[in-house]
Amino acid sequence: MRRRLLLALLVVPTAARGQDSGPGGGESAAQARLAVEHGEIKPLQGILDAIEARYEGRVIATELMRREGRWVYRFKLLPPSGRLVRLCVDAASGAVLSEEGAAEAKP
């Protein structure tokens, strides 16, 4: 239940920002849903599960966007250290493209 509430809170800001986003902006929930239905990207829940399995901490924000012709999820992760980590993840493959900050891998 707590996880669903967190997921709902994460999706709402993404949808709100995506209405007239230009390059580098967030995409709307409708665009994200279509991309999932067409197999262009993996669903957010699967990517979140992979991030939480790989890294210590909680995802506190997420955004879906198009960057250089590809879909990417951007996450803000708050590890136990309290130092914010930003992750950029390929939305089609789930591969981590970049990390900003000291991400703490799970053992």
C-alpha cells in the first residue's frame, strides 16, 4: 500500500509538468502510457523495482523524458547517507546511463 501511494505521488508531478514540455521537459502520463503500450519503454514499476534492488535508499522523484531521440527515466534517490543521487536510466532497456552523486550499491 505504501509503495502504491509513493508511486502515485511520483507519477502526478511528471504528468503535471508534461503538458507543454519542450526538449528536456517531462512527458505527460498519456504519452508515457502510449510508449509502454507500443513497447517503446518498460513500465515505471519494473524500472523502480530494479533501481530499488540495486541501490540503497528510496526513489523520491521521477521523470520520463525524451533525450537525444531516446526515452529516459530520471530518478532522484535518497540513500541512507542523505546525499541526493540522480540517476538517468534508459527507459527501453533499464540500463543506467549516468549517476550523479555517490550511489550506494546493495550487497
